[in-house]
Amino acid sequence: MVKPTDLNKFRKQRRKERGSGSTLCRSGFHQWKDDEAKQFDVKQGRLVSVQRCARCNATRTRVS
């Protein structure tokens, strides 16, 4: 006979995969990285760097 599988282990793994990145970003804890393709942009005489979240791909601009 085959041993029954552990459903709790399966459910825990599934929850962990599903909410790994989206819950942090939804709460405002983004993982900001500098966007290499568009690292610096001159706007209104100021130096502006573009940053992108590694998890949800949201962008923000920082004025240096």
C-alpha cells in the first residue's frame, strides 16, 4: 500500500510560494534596485536615478 501524503506540508509549501513577494510589496516593503537600462536621466537640470522593485517590477525615481 501507498502511504498517505502529508497535506499540511503541501499546503504550507503552496502558501509560501503564493505569497512570497506580493505580500511584502503590498505592505510597502519593496526591494529597490537601480535600473541598469535607464540608470540616470537629466530632468529640469537635476540628476534623476530610476529604481525598480525586484519582486513586483514597480518603479520610482530618486532625485540625487
